[in-house]
Amino acid sequence: MAETLITAIGVKDSRVLKMIFAVSGIMTTLVIYGILQEKIMRVPYGADNEYFKYSLFLVFCNRLMTSAVSAGTLIASRKAIDPVAPVYKYCLVSMSNILTTTCQYEALKYVSFPVQTLAKCAKMIPVMIWGTLIMQKRYKGYDYFLALLVTLGCSIFILFPSGADLSPYSKGRENTVWGVSLMVGYLGFDGFTSTFQDKLFKGYDMEIHNQIFYTTLCSCVLSLSGLILEGHLFLAIDFVYHHLDCFFDVALLSTVATTSQFFISYTIRTFGALTFATIMTTRQLVSIVLSCVWFRHPLSWEQCIGSIIVFGALYTRSFFKKVSEKPRPSEHPMENMHNGASSLMKGSSPRGGEP
């Protein structure tokens, strides 16, 4: 009995350590990533105050570095480099990921970073939709209610901006609508990406680096093809060649983007797509605060109310989730403890954050 109890405690402690590792990794890399992407897309470079406009080039650089690192990791660890799943499934993740990132970068031309970041908090809505369609999951009534609250808070934040916060690309309300449309596209594609990744991990005995390698390799081919077809490849190279500070920003952005991909895939595989969405919520709050301080984005009082509604709803959902997952008391607590330990040792404990 003592050995069983020790094993159960050890498994629980291991899961806590894994969660701390996932949260700290995602928070650090993506907060830096957010600051850099705003700087590259919204802050002019050089004496002529030129703006970097080639968002697909950023996607290409990010995925090129990620695929190279994942290939090196597979070779160094002597793990299988052959595709585990059909190649077209990797391509589906890759295409949706490219569209996600491109929408994200393009949206920064028309809406401020705090607006974009708070809109990302609505990630749970498309995750729930795709989870129902792809994974046949079922969600509770309060999940849908809190999702509506998040949508309401995001709408307030977007519809009542501070008049002093103007985009360098702004030409009035028409561009704001275009920016919001890009964010809707971002949320839809991103929800599909994380949910389909979750499905791949559960459907195949897939190693993290294997999945990252093939999805980012497909992304490299697709983004490079897009750059060549648009005629932006050499224009982007010429820009970073003449603006070395932009070159270093892009290089650092690619580095943290690569690191974040490993943390994201690890989190989705270990805890599931909805837990990943919950972890991202705290990162959004930190990013908004840092962006407002660093880039001096003013917030209207309506936006403050919208923020409170969004984060209040998301953290309330986490609280209800935690309460609903508490085990019911039994007349035979020692039997419950033994059964719980056996379940943990068999790996049958539910993934954190999933309904």
C-alpha cells in the first residue's frame, strides 16, 4: 500500500513539473515573440522610416529554422525520420498553420497589438467548434456561456478603441474591419491546427520532433512558393540586407518561434488542445500589459471593461473545470486511493483541460 501511495504521489508530482515546464516555456518564448512581431510589422526602419511589409517572408524564415532544428534533433537522437502519418495530414496542419501566421502578421497592419492579442483569447471558441467536428467532443452548457462572454468582451474591446492609438497603415474604419476579418481567419485556422495536431498525436504513435519536422518542411515549401509567385522574395531579402537591425529582429523572431513550436507541440500532446488554449490566456494578458507599456498603447475605459469580461470569463471557466474534476468522496477512501494510483500507473488519467 505504501509503495502504491508513493507511486501515485510521484506521478502527480511529475505531471505538475511537466505543467510548470510547459507554461514557463510557452510564456517566455511567446511573450518575446509578440514584442518582436509588433516591432517588425509596426515600427519603421532606417532613416527613411520604411516599414517591413512581407509577412510571408517571416513565416518562411520561422519554418525554415524550425524544420532544420527538428531534423537535427531526429538525426542526433537516432529516432525515426520517416513519416508516421500519411503525408497529406502533415500538409493539412502545415497549410492551416501558414494561414494562421500570415493572418496574424497581416492583421497587425490594421489593428493594434493589444486588440489582436485580446482577440486571440477567443481561441477557445474555434477549438470547441473544431473539437466537436473533428474529435466528436461534447462540451457543457457553461462552456458555451463563457465562450459567449469572451466574444462579448472581445467585441467591446475592438469596437471602442482609444482615439490616440492609430495604426501606421490606418486609413479609417475600412481597414479596421479588414484587420478584424484577418483575426477571425486567424482564430479559425489556429483552432483547426491545434485540434488536428491533437488528433494526430492520439491517432498515431507520433514523436513530437517527427510531427514538427514534416509540418514545418511542408510550410517551408508552401511559403517559399507563395513568396516567389508574389514576387516578394528578393524584395524582402533586399530589405533585411539594407536594414541590419531588421535582419537581427527576424533572426531572433525565428529563434523564439522555433523554440515555441516545441513547447506548443509538447503541451498539446501532454495536456490536450483546450489546456493549451487555457495556458495561452495568461500569456495574452501579460503580452497586452507589456505592449501597452513598451509601445505606449493607450486603452479606453471601454477596453478595460472588455478585458475584465474576457479574462474574468476565462479564469472562471478554469475554476469551474477544476471543481468539476475533483473526485467524489467515497465510503472506502483507501480503496479509492488504490484505484486512483492504478489508474495513474496505467496512464488512464484524463488529460488536463479537456472536457
